[in-house]
Amino acid sequence: MEAIFHAPKRRPKVYEAFEAPLPVQFSKACPSEEQIQIYQAELIHQHVIVRASEHIQALYGKGYFGKGVLSKSRPQHSISERWEYVGDRCLPVIPLAKYEQHVRWARSALLAQGLDEEAVSQVLKELTHPIELDLEKEHGEDFQEHQEAGPCQTPSSDQDQSMEDAAATKSEEGEGSGSSEVNRPRRQGDPCYDPLAELYPEEPEQVDPNVLAKIKCKRHDDWIVHCGCRIDASEMMSGGSVSHMQGCDLSVAHGYVLVEESEDDDEDEDSKRSRKGKLVCRINPFNMMEYLQLSYEEAFFLVYALGCLSVFRDGEALSILQLWRLFRSLQPNFEITYAAYHYFRSKGWVPKSGIKYGTDLMLYRKGPPFYHASYSVVVERVDESLQGAALRPFTWRSLAALSRTTANVSKELMISYVVVPSNMTEEDISSPECLRRLKVQEIIVSRWVSSKERTEQEEI
């Protein structure tokens, strides 16, 4: 039976725009080498890591490559969920126990560099003493205004919704008759960048960018419409009104933190939790930076297919052949999984890891922020007669269990067969040129439900 394409399940609200399917320039004229943006990644302990913030934003924002090492998906880890104003700065508030843990990590890092215990103790003592920020002389009246405005705390989801409603109301009042045009659903990005637009032309409703332009994100020191953070999931949104947020400088001083210390050390644990302690400004001795981690398939696709990434190891850039052989040595059957990844990327899908659902890949249209995954993909290696040793041997019981698990999360199970010619040798596979000879064929496995597919018997 021919596979029928089912429209992907749309997410209820989308707070970001679809920029581009890939982190490369699309133009009719062939760009020169100077115009091609080359991103950099490092191979650290068998992991491909991107450190530069502008490279992280480009690779994840255009194609949704990789994931944050400290986040679930989008690299947006924050040191704290609570922030408060000190002058015109909004600093993170962390408990004393967490700050002491950062001090211990800094001590271990300094000792690993060969410093003696006495020198390390002296350095940390001078580094972690309380700091008095003399902001009254620097900012004058602005300091008094921010003190009267109160703390900047993390809001609840109800507060986020009220902020959206208030901003939408002000936007409608300000624009008058043009509000209906603004609130009308629009297509996200150019449809020529989305090969699946013909099969499913409808787009999810996008929040008015004029509303997002009035809300600022403290994590990235930018407006929400630019950084792409979600309003309901952003841990850094302030609880004030939109007009109040416009007048605040929310620059994040990563080197300073507000340590919440208990005023009475004799109190029990319950009373310490119920009552907030005093806040002391200190220097954070150990900053945890958010990096982007790429899978081997994603890294090789950016290097081999797009030519926009350079992977370095020990300060030396690796060639395509070196990278291919290295990934094959680190991951068994890398050539098979990459062939499937390259195939689905070329079809317009965004493949992500499917380990959460017991499969190899998950296929998204455009990206995870816009749609739920449509297919769970199991990659298999076969010969030209569709026979061969399976990479994942299935029994009827395990296949039925995987099919039911996939159906319970509103996805379809797809088996992708990578056809390897019988005359292909190990020497041929040692080069990425073998990808020209590989073919990919997929089938969809559906679970038979008797109550839904029972046919009516004709009366005799």
C-alpha cells in the first residue's frame, strides 16, 4: 500500500519566525569565498562543540542543528530563575550553597593548573569578598527610579499571559483600524525554502511581532522578537508592565551574582526556606557557559554537504576525509546513519535524535518550535535484495511494542533501508565518495486495529 502523507501536528503558539532552512546564503548569483560564512567547532572528548555565541545562534536558528549542552534543546541555559535590579543592572540571585559549590569548582580548576593550596586560597579569598557597587554616583536619579520599581522576579505563566494580553491591547489601541491586518495569520518565511509547503500550505498562527517588540529578554539582552525565546518558557521575563520594561536596561553582568545569605545561622531549614535572606553582591568565580553540541551526522552534513563548518582538533582543522574516518571509528555504522540523515535533510525535513522514543531519528517539518515530530525513523542496512544482517534485530513482540509506543505519541513509525551494493568493499566505505552509490528506501509501519479496520460481512 502506498504511504499517505499526513499533515504534521502544529504547535498551538509560535513565538519565533522561520528564518531559513539552512545556515547558508540562498541567492541566484554564486557568492564569493569571502561572502561564505564558515563556522567553527571543536572536537573535545569525542564531542563536537560550538563555542562562539554568534555561531551557535546561526546554526541553531537556521536549520536547528545541535542542542545546548546545559539545555533540553535550544541553548538557553540560565544561572538562576530569579533576578533582581541593582541600579540599572539585573543580576541573578543564587543561594549561598550554590555559590559555595561554584567556589569549590573554581578551586579544583586552579589546583588542576598546578597552583599550590595557599595561593589558590588567597586568590579565592580576594575574588569572593562582598562588593559594594557605587551606583548612586554613576547613575544618579536612575538608581532611585529602579529602586522604587522593585525587584525583577520570575513570573508565572498567568503573569506571562497577562503581559501578552496587555501588550496586545496596547497594540490594538495604538494601531486602530490596522489591527485586523496585523492579527491576521501570516506565512512564516519564504515558501520556496520549505519543500513541504505544497503538501501542507497552512501555517500556524504567529504572535504579532509588534507585540514581541515591546517585551525584552534578560537572558540575551535583546528584544524577544530578535532572540526568539518563548514568552511562556522564558525564565527571565520580568513581572512588570510592558511600559516599565521598555525603560529598563537589562544588561546581564555575568561576572556578578547576588548571593542570598541567611541573616541568622541558628535558624532551622524550614524557616530559612520560608524567609528570604539578605542579598550580597559577589563575583562569580566559576561561570558555566552554554555551548552547542552537534551530533556526528549534523557536523559532517555541515562540513561535507554545505561546506560551512570547520571542525578543529588540537588547534588543527580536520579535512573531510579525516572527519569521515574519525566519525566511523567513534560511531559504528556511521556511514549508514549519515546516509539516512543526508537523505531526509535533502527532502526538507529536520532530523533530530530519536533516542527518547527508541528510534534513530525524529523528523520535524521546519523545526521543533513549529511542529511536533511526524515520523520516528529506524535506520537499517540491507543489500540490493533488501536482505542482510539487521542493525537492530526486531522480533514481532519488539516491533509491535515500538509501533504502539510511536502511535501513543501521535507519530508514525518509518523504517528507512539504506541499500548498500554487494560489490562495495571496506576500502570503498572508507571514503565519503561511497555515498554516491548508496540508496535509501523507506516504508511506513502501521498497527492494525481490528475495531477500526473490520469489514462488514455480506449477508448470506
